[in-house]
Amino acid sequence: MNVRPGLEVLLDEPQPILGKQIGLVTNQSAVTSDIRHAVRLLHAGRGWKLTTLFGPEHGIWGEAQDMAHVDHSVDPMTGLTVYSLYGASEKDLAPRRELLKNLDALVIDLQDIGSRYYTFIYTMALCMREAAQAGVQVIVLDRPNPIDGVHLEGNIREEKYSSFVGMFPLPTRHGMTAGELARYFNKQFNLNCDLLVVPMNGWSRKMWWGDTGLPWVIPSPNMPTVYTAAVYPGMCLVEGTNLSEGRGTTHPFEFFGAPWLEPFRLADRLNGVGLPGVRFRPHYFLPQFQKHKGKVCGGVEMHVTNRATFEPYRTGLWCVKIARDADPEQFQWRTEEYEFVTDRLAIDLLAGSSKYRELVESGGNVDDWVATWEDELRDFARLREEFLIYRD
């Protein structure tokens, strides 16, 4: 049996929205198993009224690149106003309370990808916080974690490094669905909203996306496939450097490199670490936009050979360190504004700590830091238990 996302479950049993004026926070990936979209389905529905649309980072139809500010607009399909939740400043990340006051419920349907950096879960949390203040119910329509709900990996983000790529103390790979995270955020961080999660039918924690039978619709412009999602918990770290993470190519996050790197030596050094479930192939690529646009980069392509043993975050940590060690003079940490933050380095926000950067700069061993995560991951696994919806 194929998995049925929360959107389909709600449409089959719409009691939670009957007689209500609703707003919808969504983007292009909010589809049914037969690729019908939430906006059209909820706008056409009888017994409730969809009055307002909200779009997260990249916009409601997913056309904007990462960290590109999105303006309010009019939805061409419904004629409804789309209010951007990724505007020009940090205060634009949450819906204005006056936009919520005429709603009975705010429905959220966003496809997460299972990594702490991905901003949609924090858009959800900010909506929950504002809805609580406005006395508006929040209804989260759940969707699969595409990289399974079993594996946890990474350090827990330190409070000093809270940002829109880590608003709450999660491990880098959290192993939860958006609906489970909503329950966790609501209680643990006192959002105190009237929350209803509409669960999926047929999803179990061990499932990867390919096990669900659902179509993959890109949730953001540089998340073209589920293979990208699998490597993203580690390779997003490259955003905190002057290396290219492969944006502007057909394989973002699966390629990384720079014009000054020699790909054959880089691949040999990475393969020599003996990281499980992955091999590195030397590769030249030519980004068409963003970092090193129009310049040939030497780098590697990651090939995940065993997703069950693959450790994406540990792998990404090693990738950045080895690329830095290959040419410390040309390698740099990103110093430009990152997700509205100017007073801390992007790599520290992404790593959730300064410890990784300091380790790299001092010539330390990545695995010495990895070994310190065990206790906090065990504690997180216990903490999240009461918020899990799906059991195997």
C-alpha cells in the first residue's frame, strides 16, 4: 500500500476544517499521491473557505533561489493574495498577526527533508507561535521524512548558534516528520498553540522516500532528487565556505569543489578516510550561477553505495576539512550575511557550534568530535519519544 500524506487524509475526513475560514502555508511540493496540489484542492472544497495563502523560502511555487527575498504576490490559479514568509528582514519570517485574525485555522503543508538546516520547519514553528497569540488553530498535514525516521546523526545545536538554519536544539539529522517536530516544538519550547497534526496513513519509520510510492516534487530549487536529500545533512556545510556546493549544476550537493582544487588527489584523500557507504569520484564541473559561476571547478561527485551505513553529516565534515587542508591559503570560511545573521560565521550556524571550525583550523581529527555526540544523541532519542506518531 502506498503512503497517503496528511493532505489526502484531511480531504477524506475534512471535519477539522468544516465551517472554517482557513489560511494555507505551503509550496509546490504539497501534492496528493496522484499529483493534485493542496492550493487547488482546498480552494475548490465545499464546507470551508480558503482565504489566504502564505509561502515559505523559495516562494509558494518554488521559483526563488536560496536566501532570495520573496515579495507578496497574487496566486495566478486562485486569485488569492500570497503573503511571503521570506521577505527582506528577519521580522518577515513570521506571518503578521493581523493576517491571522480573520482565520479560524492555519493549515501547514510543507515537505521537510529531515535535516536541521532546512528552513521550512522553522517557518512552521513561527506560524505556530503567531497563531497561538492570535487564538488561531494550527493544522499540520504530515508528510514523510524522505531519509527515514530511524537514523539520528550529529551534534545538538548550541543555544549561541540559534538561527533560521537551527532555531531549536536538534541534531543535524533528526529522524522526525514535520508533524512530529510540530508536537515537539509546541511543548518543549512553549509555543502553546492549539495544534492538530493530521498523520499520514501507511508510513513507517524505516521507510525511505522510494518506499512510499509517492511522487517526488522538488521542495526547493536545489533539492532535485531524493539522492540530494540523502547527502544534504552533510554537504550543506559547504555553504559556510568559499567552496562550491554544486549550485548551478545538475547535481547540487552531490558535487563540490573549487577552481583551485585538483580532483584526483581530492578524491583519493576522501576515499582514504574510509567513510562508510560512500565513494568519491574525481569530477570537473562548471557552475552556471552562484559561487564560481563560469569557472571550471575541480572537485568530486559523491556516490552513496549503502544508504543504511552512510553517515551524511560525518561525511560532510570530512569533505570540508580535507578540501581546506588541500589548500589552506585559498580556502575561506564564508563571512557574508547568512540567513539574516551577520555577527556569527555561517559555518558555526550550520554546525551549531564553533567546535568544528576550531577543530579544522587547528588540524584536529573530525572523528574525535564525532565521538563526543553519543550521549547527547541518546538523550535526544529519549526526549523525542513522546512526540513520535509512527511506530514500526
